[in-house]
Amino acid sequence: MAIELRDLEDKKTDIVLIDYQKANIQAFSAPEMAWLSGPVGMSNGRLLLQKFKDLQFPDPKGFVIFDVFKQQTLVEENDGSFAFFSDNKAITTRIFFDQIIFESYDLVTGIIEELDQETRKKLTPEEVKISLPLQYNEGNVHFSTVSTFVKKCTNKEAIKGVEYLETATTIIVSYYIRAHEKLENFLLITDGEGVVMEDILLDSDLPGMSKDTFFVKDNHLYFVKNKKEIQSYAL
């Protein structure tokens, strides 16, 4: 798994590789252009970074395919955007006048080829085995249901919005409470019957809500505390 770390002062980006099965962590500097990009996928040790014109208005403008093991750039394009991985290939698109052009970048050989319609129909996108929560804002009927659940479990009033995910054995809720005119973000973990296992303070003094504050992969819950510490929780 690859995680992007950003230094807001120096505008530098690092990539951290986490092998959660072997409990191994490796960190290295991302390509120089990485500040105006963001990771959008990884397959077989190839990390794809989507480039943008401007981070304030992130319109896709090219991409980079980066070998995380050799720590070197394999491909850099100034046009197009990433679509998906399929059969050890990165499928990308670009606009040519009023047409959408599909191209394939072979992650092993480096061969680039344009894809016709018949070839595209045969492609099967690589499955992404990550579970992300659903977000419900105030006013949504599901927000009322989840906030009532939070109140029952923690005796705290959830406001603004929640993120909710159920697994085979757990219920996970990211919720916010009012604290000193700002927000505090908590992560509630219960078993399937609603018995509280954890109620973790993720961050405080927040001006607003975030999105995708946690995710689940291979029966492990991942989340970030205080914007600087990533934690894993075995479900």
C-alpha cells in the first residue's frame, strides 16, 4: 500500500510503502513534479500519479508512472488522465478535439498503444479491494439513523455529517461534535451488536468536515490521527 505525505512548508512530497502483512515500512522522495499531482492507483509496484494544472482547480493534465521498487519514473505524460489498471496495463484517456482517445501503457514492457473500441470492450478493470465509508450529511435520513446510533453508544451528539461502514463483524462511524466553536472528529468502532470496542479522537480544532477519514483493506482498518500518524486496527 502506498501513502502520500505532504510537507506544506517546503512543498515536498514523500511516498511511504506499507507491507501490512510483513509489518514493513519504506519511505522515499516522490518525483520532483509530485507536488502538483496525487496518487490514484498502484499495481505490481507501479504507482500512478495524476498531474494537475493547479491544486486549487485540479483539472487532470498528464500523469506519471513511477516504479516504487527502483524509485524511478518510467513514463511521464503532459496530457491525459488515468482510467484504471487492467491485465498489468495502465489504461489512460486523453481528449483530441471532440474524441476521447484510450491508450494502454504496459507496466512490464513500457509499450504504449492506442486502443480501438473492440479491444476496450475486452478489458476487465483490476478489482480495487478497498472499502470506503458512505458519507451522510445533516438533512439526510441516514444521518439521523447513524447519529442516533452514535448517541446511544457514546452519549455524544453527532453534528454536520458522518461516515459509515459495516463489515462482516464491525460497525465503523466517523463523526463530529462541537467543541469550542470548532469540531472534533471521532472514530467509533463497535461489534455487529453495537457494543463499543473503540471511540478514538482523530483530530480536533477543525474548521469543517473531511471525507474518507478511514478505509478498510484485507480486514484491517486504517485511519490518520492528528494529520500525522497513520494507525491500523485489525478487525
